[in-house]
Amino acid sequence: MFQVTMIGGGVMGAATACFLARDHGAAVTIIERDPSYARASSSLSLSSIRQQFSQPVNMALSRWSIDFLRRAADELAVPDDRPAIGLVEPGYLYLATEAGAATLREVHALQRAEGVDVALLSPAELAARFPWLAVDDLALGSLGLSGEGWFDGPALHRAFRRKAMACGARFVTADALGFETSGDRVTGVRCADGTRVAGDAFVIAAGAWSAPLGAALGFTLPVSAKKRDVFVLETPAALPGCPLVIDPSGFWFRTEGSLILAGGPPRGDDVDDAPLDRIDHGLFDDQLWPTLAARVPALEALRLRSAWAGYYEMNAFDHNGLAGRLPGWANAFTACGFSGHGMQQAPAVGHSMARLIAGLDAPLIDALTPQRLLHGRPLIEANVI
Ligand SMILES: Cc1cc2nc3c(=O)[nH]c(=O)nc-3n(C[C@H](O)[C@H](O)[C@H](O)COP(=O)(O)OP(=O)(O)OC[C@H]3O[C@@H](n4cnc5c(N)ncnc54)[C@H](O)[C@@H]3O)c2cc1C
């Protein structure tokens, strides 16, 4: 039986393992150093999905993934469970002032050409649709009409793990340190506890911590951990039909039941590995709250209930995932560096990675090949949150 050894059991590793075991009959071993996933991006994600990207590859991955998420209960059913992932589809709403309107129109044309179900709305149309929104300074809004929303990311991650295990995949708790190789082939993974895991193919899916593993194979993966804060807000205000709103300032908010989740780009230097317990409360007090209250006057009355932080697995080269064969190696692959959009892409990327490792074509992820790092050809995504 074809044996695949993966490093990292987050949503990317779990999805790839699931499709390998379910669809290709592979014997999969997943090496994961923290089975609580306490610091994994997959546990700390906002778990939202959008079609409004500027790169066709990202639009195609999200289209594939939303179809899969709608069928997740069937696709990922195990004998004692049909997983509920709580998908809702209220859309994303990108707002622009006059300064950003031309870009929004350009990206809209690209999206329409790819068949994305999105509409441009004037300030009057925005006010009619979302009466709680202040539109005076706005020139335009771009609203996703279908295929966009959010879901329970940890539930999806768990469902991939359970389905993978039901199809024979094995999770082992160990810290992968390096590799054993022979010519252009990897033959085993060396772990900190002295164990060695063999395989016919190997996958680095270690999220923000993938770079040292790439380096162990002589390949620079420009991926590091960038902390992002999420604020959980209580408000008596109701915002009917509220999509995930991206304000022209870069701040964003969405509802979660009766709560509001909000955040935005970090202040100051975006350093690597900032401690997750150091939430920047000044960001909320000085910038985020005033911005929210100006955009949604009813939010003047909001209260900060809690906050959390997680790491984006940021690909400094072009802020897009690296998925495919590792250059220079016949049987080593990676799926990492998804830079804040990996939860929504995990179904499509996991499915494609499994096909690639099984020796089949995987056109959906052709553009994400790590080879682009060597060719100096970045895949620039204009719509990064
Ligand atoms: C605040 C926040 C908001 C986000 N919002 C969204 C969103 O709205 N939509 C979206 O699509 N995405 C979002 N993301 C991004 C998304 O969560 C990630 O892209 C995705 O979870 C990455 O999954 P992963 O499996 O690659 O990494 P991870 O989930 O981090 O998993 C990597 C795993 O590898 C393990 N590991 C690392 N090194 C080793 C080693 N040497 N040996 C053994 N195990 C190892 C780690 O323990 C970890 O469990 C968000 C992320 C954050 C932090």
C-alpha cells in the first residue's frame, strides 16, 4: 500500500490526509506535536469564506470549497456522526471611498469574468439594504450574493481528522525535526523522541512552523507566524443581514450569533512569533472602536467581552498558499503559507494535494506551486484581509 507521511495535523494536513485515505486508499501517518491544537491557526481562525479575490486561482479554490462545505455532512460522515459545520452565507461586503472605488471596479470586472456572484452597490443601494450602515463617505460597495459567509472551523478540522481516521489514517504525537534522504528521495522523518517514520511520499503541512522543515530539505519556505487579534463584542444593537464587512480603513467585522467579531491589520511592526497572550487592547480602544462606531452608529453602545489571537502562516513572498511538490525532491510536497485564507481553501487544496501525491493531475493548485519562489514570479492577491 502507498504510504504517505505528513507533518502537521492542522486543517491542511487533516484535509489532505482525509482525501488521500478516503479517495486514493493511501496508508497515511500524520505526525502532530500538539494534539490539543492549542496554538494551531486552525483552532484560532475566524473561519470565513469569500469568493471576492483578485486571483483566479483563489476564486476557483473558494468555489470548489463552498460546494464541498455545503455537502460536508455527507462527505465527512463517519459511522456514528454526520458532522455539523454551521455554514451560513450572508456574504462579504467590501466598502470603498472615492479613493478606492476604481480598484473595487477593476477587481469586480475580474471576478465577474470568473463567474463570481457579486454586485456593486451605490451608497443609496447600500443604505437601502443595510439601514444600520453609515454611507456618507462611501463611493461604492461590493457585495457577494452567494458562496460567502462563515462556518465552525474547528468542527471542520475535527471532521477531516475523524474521517481520515475512519479511513485508516494514523495520528502520532511527535515533534518532527528533520529527514532522512537518499538521492532526490526522502526516506523518513526523524522526530525529537528518536523515532523515525518511513514513507513513500512526505508532506510538510506545518502551518506557520513549516520553514525549518523546508530548510531541513535545503528549500527556503518564506513562511512565518504573524499574530492577528480578534475582538469579541457585545451590543444590544441588531444588524439584520449583516455580512462580513471590510471597511475602507482595513478594519473588518461580522456577527457571530448575537455577538460581533472584529479586527484589523496590526499596529506597528508586524514581527514574527509575537506572543499570543499579548492582545493589543490599544488597537481596539484607539482605532477599531471609533472606526466601528463611525461606520455603524448603533455600535456606539458596544462592550468588549473578550479577545483572542492566532497566527497567520504568512508567506512573505506573495501572501498566497504554497501547495505542490517541493522543488528538487521527487517525493516531498508542501501545503503551507496560506496567509489567512487557508481554512476556506483546505477542502479544495486537500483534495488537490491528495490527487497530486497519488500521481494524478491537480490543475486547481497549479498556480500555487512552490516553484514560483525559484522563478521569482509572485502571485499577487489584491484582496488580502
Ligand atoms: C485570527 C485568524 C483569523 C483567520 N481567519 C480566517 C478566515 O476567516 N478564513 C480562512 O480561510 N482562514 C482564516 N485564517 C487562516 C486559517 O486559519 C489558516 O490558514 C489555516 O488554519 C492553516 O492551517 P494549517 O493546517 O496550514 O496550519 P495549522 O492549523 O497551524 O496547523 C499546523 C500544525 O502543524 C503542527 N506542527 C508544526 N510544526 C511541527 C513539527 N515540527 N512536528 C509536528 N507537528 C508540527 C502544529 O502543531 C499545528 O498543529 C485565520 C487565521 C487566524 C489566526
